[in-house]
Amino acid sequence: MKTSICITWVAGSGKSAVSDELKRLGYSSHGIEEWYGLFAMVHKETWKISDTFDNDNQEWVKQHRWICDKNKLQKLIDDNPQKIAFYCWIASNIDELLPLFDKVFLLKANEKILSERLTTRTSNDFGRTPEVQKWVFSWKEERENDMCKKGAIIIDANNNLEKVVAEILKQSN
């Protein structure tokens, strides 16, 4: 029996770092950047796909949603030959995608840690500005509580990477 595990949460929580570490340890792990065509940035009102991004502009960010194609994600999960596979991502339509997974881990970090990571990271520019960070933090706690009600397992992402990955692996069995 195959097990599919979702590792998720806000920008800066450590999804990409966790995915890279799981791969280093020999696990099947997929980070969001690997899936060309699986995700699209769409305008909230028109649903038109945007081919440009302005992640430093808070108003632009608030007007768009990062949407995952459920059918493509299901195919990716179905086609994975490994006994256990980790999928590290976030999408605005996460609620409709959660049933595709056997377990969901939510990487929870405090605002200070998230702000430091977002401000200094070089792999992605989302959340770099204080305005966008403030917006993310405005809904973070409410959505975390909602995710817990839906069965997400909280992982303390304030810890170092090795501890975070060890806890995920421990709770994956």
C-alpha cells in the first residue's frame, strides 16, 4: 500500500528545505518548484491565469490565488512508484486537495522566524516585503486552527531542519 504525505503551510515555514532533506535521506519527496504546469497563479475575480508575478506588491498578491490542478496532482500521486512519498507545497485551494493525502503535516513557525526566513531567502521572492508578510500573518493563525480541525498534524518548524524532518519521519509511520 502506498502512502502519500502532504507537508504544507505558509511561505518560509520550511517546505522546500524539508523536501530537499528528505530527498537527501533517500525518500521520494517533491517540492513545489518541480511541478511545471501543476500550479497556476490566477486572478481571484476573473480566474485568468497570470503569466507575470509581482510578489513584492501586496495589492497584486491579494488579488491572486495560487491554484493547484487537482487532476494533475492526483495523477502525480497515482504514478509515484514509491511506498511512501512526500509532497511539499501550498495552494489557495488546499481544502479540496487534502483528501488526496493519507497524512497532512503543517509546518508551524512563529512570525519572527518566518519573517527572518522570508526576508533573507534567495530561492523565492514571495513574502519578502513587510507588507506581504503582515498580510500573511493576518490570516495565518485562523487558517492553522482550521487545518488542525481538518486533521493536520502540527510540526514545530521553529526547530532546526534535522529535528523537523525527524519528527515528520517519526509521525509518518
